[in-house]
Amino acid sequence: MAHGPAKGIGRWLFTTNHKDIGTLYLWFSFAMFLLGGFFAMVIRAELFEPGMQIVRPEFFNQMTTMHGLVMVFGAIMPAFVGLANWMIPMMIGAPDMALPRMNNLSFWILPFAFALLASTLFMEGGAPNFGWTFYAPLSTTYAPDTVNYFIFGVHIMGASSIMGSINIIATVLNMRAPGMTLMKMPMFVWTWLITAFLLIAVMPVLAGAVTMMLMDINFGTSFFDAAGGGDPVLFQHVFWFFGHPEVYIIILPAFGVISHIIPTFSRKPLFGYSSMVYATASIAFLSFIVWAHHMFMVGMPIGGELYFMYATMLIAIPTAAKVFNWVSTMFRGSLTFETPMLFAIAFVILFTIGGFTGVMVAIAPSDVQYHDSYFVVAHFHYVMVAGAVFSGTAAVYYWLPKWCGRMYDETMAKLQFWISFIGFNITFFPQHFLGLAGMPRRYADYALQFSDWNMVSSIGAFIYGSSQLLFMFIVIRAIRSGKQLSEPKTWEGAEGLEWTVATPAPYHTFTTPPEVK
Ligand code: CU1
């Protein structure tokens, strides 16, 4: 075999370089984001007006399921793993990730997982139609081929996540530059370290859930089948023991990103660094003991409902501490509003709205009304889209000049921000009204009184969707022909910006790894 670096496609297939692997993760997640977004456009087109228009109800259910699965596991999670690969070694002064070959493997099994999932679209039974939460017995009695492929896909995806997490933990705990103590680590590294532990804790639980499904379908067990002595509610307990921490797996790295951007554009250090670390850790801990707040309607004993209600509301405390710290960082700072900062501020405002509606749905007696309505859909899209996707976009605008040494078109990027900010709110704010008025989620059709807000929501979705194509255009144009930047290739020293910054985050001093003794 020839020596020296591989060329062409081989460079990407065999790469052990954390930057290359980060780039692969980011492009893969963006491709999945466009695919999941396409499914969302199908959903909103069908719901544009009452009556059946463009898809059959069975296919509509497949679209809602695939949209959720692709967005959660294909778009958002890999995007933040990509950011981790790119930034963590540079932030802690490590030459690469601790386990570079496993890093390559954890990326390259992902496309196979999603090829398995996507192949079900062309199977006789069709794609999964049981929602991204795949409750048994709905999922265990669906077309077995589809479900078996789905289960295998989930297993591969879980293996990828666990390998990625082991890598991050090994890197952060062993490869920090001299002087980079844990309490000096940049917040993005802290949030990812904690997230990696969450992943290692809950991914095996998800694997257990789908393995029990596999046994029920193929090997005659009855874990979730009441007729054989099993219990369908068991599925919900196991699933949400994974599913609730999963929400924080998605959002904690987003918190980390925001904790970098706001100090930079406020020209102040992050307010309350250590309280940020402890808040992140307590959110992670609490995320393990609140799972049944998704199950207030299954007939829990009242004591259980009260416990899960109050435990859930506790999470508002560390989360509010974080919002307080971000706002305090901005307070009396000399703010400027470049694109990453616009997305970061939008994150704080919109995520807080999602947090408030989260407290609303956490209140068990109220949740009897909200459960399975569009109010819940509105709530978690404020958390997932305005939370995770906005911060991921902010991160790309913030770090792209560092990654490729070229600047994007700031005017177009600001335009893209405003289109997506307005489009997002037109899409999802009316869904609060629809849910409160009683519109259930996951149906292809609805009663006439819901027509107006559904039309508004669909128009907003098309606006938001097109803003993502503009985002792709801006990024590709920046990479191919953006203005070259002089060193250092970061926002802090970017050419054409009239300000310079006393760097708030310690990682800039570690961009060049010091000699390892
Ligand atoms: Cu939850």
C-alpha cells in the first residue's frame, strides 16, 4: 500500500483527522437536515388546508415519524458531534481526539444506519408510521421488515454515539494542555463532557428498548404484549428513561455554543462561569429522574404524578440560572449584532419561551389538556428548532471563518437570520393557539375551525424552509470564494471588523498546541 496521505475520496474514507471528521459530521447532518426538512414540508403542505390533498393518511404518518427520527438522530445529534470534533481538541490544546480511528468508525457507520432507515420508505409495508417515540404495541405490530430494519438502524446509531462519547471523554480527561484545569475549560468543552456521560448512560437503555421490541416481534416474547403477560406501559417507561435525557443531550452542547458567542459579542467574559458548570451538571442529573412527565395520561398513581411534576419543575432553576448568566453577560457590555450574535440572542429569547411552555406541560393537571395536542408540538419545536438548530447555525457562522479561513457575506447572513427568525415564529407560534383550541397532533386532517392558523403555520414553514437553502448557499459560497482572512482566523481578529477583543475564552491561547513533555 502506498504511503502518504490518501487523496480524493480516500482522504475522507480513511481520515483520522478530527477536523476532517468534524467536517464529515457537519455535512452529513446538514444533508439529513434537508431531508428531514423536506418531510416537514410534505407535512405542512398536507395541513395547508383541511381535507386530504397530496398524501394518503398512512403516508402522512410515515412523514411525521421519519421527520422526527431524521431530525433528532440524523441532523441535530451529528451536527453537535461535528462541532465537538472540530472544536474540542483546539479548545483544550490537544493535537487530535484521543481515539482517532474509532472517531473515523463512529462517523462512517452513521450513513449505513440512515440508509437502513431510509430504505424502509421503499418497502412493502412502508416506512415506520408510529412516531419517533415508536410506542409498543403500535410499533411491534407494524410491518415486521420495516421495524427490523428500523431497530438495526437504531442500534448502529447508538453504537456510533457511544463511540463518539468515549472519544470525547477520553480526550477531555487525558489530553488537556498543561494548565488547562477542568474549571478553566471553555463552556463548550464542559457541556460536551457532561453530554457524553449522558449518552453513555442512556444509549444502552434505548438499545434495550429496541431489543425487547425485536424479541417481541421475532422470538415470541411478550415484554410489551399484555396478552402474554407483558405491559405496553413498560415500553413508555424504558423509552422515556432514554428519551428525556436525550432532550438534554441535544440542548446542552447548544448551551455551550451560546456561552461562547454571547461573551465575544458583548466584549465581556462569561458571567458566572462556575455556576454555568454546576447548572449544566445539575440539569444533567435531574434529566434522569423526570422521565414519566411524558406519561401523565397512562394512569399513574397520584403520588407518582406529583413527584414527576415537581421534579420536572426543578429543572427550571438551573436553566433559569443559565439564562440569567447570559443576560448578565450582555448587561453593560459593548454589544454588536453580527450574525452569530443575532442567532444567539434569538436562541435565548425563543428557548425561554419553550422553557415556559415546558413548565406549563409539566403541570400534571394542565397536561391532561395539553397532552397530544399541537401545544406540545409548538413547545418542543421552540426547544429543538429555536434551541438546537438556531445555536447550531450560530456556531457555523461563528466558527466557519476559523474552519476555512474565509468570511461569509455578512449582509446575506443577516438576511438569512431575519427570514428564519420570522419564518420560524410564523410556523410555530400559531401552533400554541391550535393546541389550546384542541387540535390533536399526528393527524393528516383537521376540523374546519383550525383552518386559518394552519394556513399561517404552513406559510411560515415554507419561509423557514427556504431560509435553510439560503443558508446552504451562503456557506458554500464562503467556502469556495469568500474573502480570505488574515491570521488569526477567528471572529476575534477577523479583518474588516473595526473592533478587537480582549479574548474572553481561554482557548484562544491554546490554538497552537504547546509542546508535550
Ligand atoms: Cu421530558
